Amino acid sequence: MAMKAVSRSAMTRGQLAAQTGCNGETIRYYEKIGLMPNPARTAAGYRIYDEVHLRRLSFIMRLRALGFRLEEVRSLLGLVDSNAYTCGEVQAITVEHLAVVRQKLADLEKMERSLDKLAAKCTGDAVPECPIIDDLYPDAA
């Protein structure tokens, strides 16, 4: 039985995963929720991905690495897919995300200071009393 000719850029999900560093199940999930287009299929029913999938998944992975939520990824992909976006629209989403990142950084710095103060209270001795536990769980004694 002859198989349909597949372009040189055709790849399996595993190959797409290897090229992007994305888990194969994550690719399947992105297809299910509509972030990735459904791939073509061979005559035998195997999914075949191409350069369009590779570029789109790479874009999604880059956004996720920068901490963009799936809703933000969907918004940016919607702008790209419409092919009528403005730099201002993209910037607005990016600036909004930047504000979230800055707030998370401030929260992490506050946590760092709190943990530093807690750690400084403890001598690290082999005694049953621990000022860290006492501070975090006051009724533990």
C-alpha cells in the first residue's frame, strides 16, 4: 500500500517535542484547547506536524517561559492569527504581564526577608525547641 508523500519538514509529535523541548502530552493539550492547530494526518492516521506547528509551538513555549498565562498566550495568538494586530496591542498585553511579574518579585522579596529573619532566630542546635516552629506554629509547644 502506497503512503502519501510527506514534505521534508514533516515530523511526528515526538520529533516536534524534541525540537521545542515541549512534552508530547502538552502538545496534545495545546491542540485540545485550540492553541495549536490540528495537524494533518497520514493515510494511516498518524499526525504529521510541519514548520507552521514548529513556529507556533516555539512561540507558545517562549511565552510560557516568560510566565505568560494561557489566557495571555491565547490573546497574543489571536492577534497574530488575525494578522491585523498593532504593536500597541501587543505592548499592552506585555506591559500588563510585566506588572504581574513585578508584583510577584516584590512578594518574593518580602518572603525572602521573612525567611531570613526566621532563619536568623535559630541556632541550629540539636534541641527540641525551635524558634522557627514557634513563630510559624505558635501552639506547637
